[in-house]
Amino acid sequence: MFRLQAAACQRLGSTMYAELLAGLADDLEAGGPTSVVLRGHEDDPGPSGLALRLAGSLHRLTLAGKAPELAGLYPTTGGTWDSHGVEEVVGFLSRRADEVRPLLDRAPQTNEVGRAAALVGGLLALSERWRLPVRLFEIGASAGLNLQADRFRFTHESGTGWGDPAAPVALLGAWRGAVPPVDAGLEVVERGGSDLHPLDVTTEDGRLTLTSYVWPDMTARHARLAGAIGLARERPVPVEAADAASYVDRLTVVPGTLTVLWHSVMWQYVPREQRARVGTRLAALGAQARGDAPLAHLAAEPTRRTPEAPHEFWVCAETWPPGSEREFLATMAPHGIPVSWE
Ligand SMILES: C[S@@+](CC[C@H](N)C(=O)[O-])C[C@H]1O[C@@H](n2cnc3c(N)ncnc32)[C@H](O)[C@@H]1O
């Protein structure tokens, strides 16, 4: 599992974690300190992401200033990774196993600000169609960072942009292909979100949690995250603790507004029964929707064309009236950027 994760980190752009996790795999096989720290976790299921839990635990201690001997290796604390760092980390694990072990029980949680490029492009397309103020709701919102995406800046590779040019979150060159309708007059008048385990980034614990699970050498992701946390601290968007189905059950449509339910990379975690409830509720709400009170379901989620095919990330929308047809808008990279519009 560590070796598979190392290869995945390499593919997604983290040389540091590719080298670190491969080095920790060697140490595990040799029965070194890594195997002592992970004792009892040998049979943890693959999707629980043990390698990323261990890497996130080490990153958290470093970010919190509790591992000064590792700070020089982590770009997030001003350091520079070097492949000899594996020895330093293994040495740290041999000395500080008792501090690392309790952190392994935390589930990795992220809130990927880059995915706002997909969500906002879709929202612009919906806004252009309906030309109404938007009520925006999100399920699986994590810390709710993308619920403030209308305060970010986005640009197409051609240079066309949308949003405040001075915004602290700038997703430059994020859009490819067709240019989203930047003159749609998008205005968000109400916003809210929910998550099974919401994170509060106005607290240091919430900030550390989100930051520690972003791979340390992915500096652009860290810059986006820090910008979005700064915005959230200025004007927090509350995220309720609720599962997807209970939250959608409470949504309404309101005349004179476009109601949007959006989500990104969370649907795979929603149990089948809850997914069915979300579908039933959206169909019922859709039946109440009118031209002056429309409803849209905008999703940026992984999918497979056939059961054997690799995952692709599609941005799709369904709108009511009339509903019943899912419209394909774009594909995005796993962390959002780039987004290629149809
Ligand atoms: C991979 S994260 C994605 C977070 C965010 N949507 C993003 O794109 O950055 C998945 C999120 O879904 C949440 N989640 C998992 N199952 C859920 C459920 N049944 N209802 C609501 N949220 C759920 C998790 O707590 C987590 O915050």
C-alpha cells in the first residue's frame, strides 16, 4: 500500500511523498521504526489511507513546531526536501513513536480549493441561463472553503478572467477549452453547507488538520489553501454537521432565485441509501421548481466510462425545469485544475 501510494503521489506531482513513502516502505519491510509505529495497523483496509495518515501525522507535528528537526525538510515550514530526508524521518519515528501513534487515528480530510474552478465555471453557465440571484448549498463541504468561491479570481489560459483581480485566491490559467460565460452577472445571495465531519478553519486545530493533509511540496495547493483560510477567517461560512441526505431534505426553492446544490469529490463516500434519498428529494424539489424559481444540481465527481476504465473527473449539471437530463460541462484534474470546458 505504501508503494502504491508513493507511485500515486509521484503521478499527482509530489516527489517528496513519492520518495518518503517509498523509503518508509523499505523501512517497513526491514522491520525498522516505521513498523513499530504502525504496529496494530497491519490489516487496516486500503481506503483508510494508512500511508497518508502517517505522512499527515508527521506533517502536522512539523507544522505545529513540534518536530523542529524535520522543519528543514518541509517546504511548508521553509525547508527543502531532499531524498536523504527519509533517514531523518525514520530517526524521528524511532524517537517519537508515542507522539505519532495517536495521530494515526485521524482520517485524512482535505478541502480542495482548486475544485472551485470547476464549480464556479459551472455556476457561471447556470447563472447565464437563468439570470437570477443564486442561493448556493453544498454537501460534503469539508470546511466550506469553496462556498466562498465567488470571492476568488479565475482565469482562462487565454487570459480572460472572472472575479476580483486582487483576491487572495487566484486560480490562474485554471480554465481551458471553451471560456465560461464571465459576463453572466453571477451574484450569490445566500450560502450554506454541510459535512459529516465539518472542519472549522477559524480554529488552529481546523487549520492544522486541513494543511497537514495537503502534500508539503505542492506549493500552489498550499498557497490556495492559505488564501481561502484567510478569507474564511474574515467572513466564516458555517458548515453544519449533517449527512448529505438529511441536509438535502431541508432544501427549498424560492421564487426570484436560482437554488443550486453543488458538491465535489464526496459522492463516492455517500452510502447507497443516502444517495437514493438525495435523488428522490431533488426530483420532488424539481417538481416544485419554476422558470422564476429554478433548481440546479452541479457535481464535480469522479466517474468511469466502463467498470474497467480509469477514473475521470466530470463536471455535470441537471436543472429543473425540466430536469431528467444530466448535461456534461467539463472534465477536471483530481485537484481541480485545469478544467477543460466543452
Ligand atoms: C474528499 S473530501 C472532499 C471535500 C470537498 N468537497 C472538496 O472537494 O474539497 C469528502 C468529504 O465528504 C464528506 N462526507 C463523507 N460522507 C459524507 C456523507 N454521507 N454526507 C456528507 N458528507 C460526507 C467527508 O467528511 C469529507 O469532508
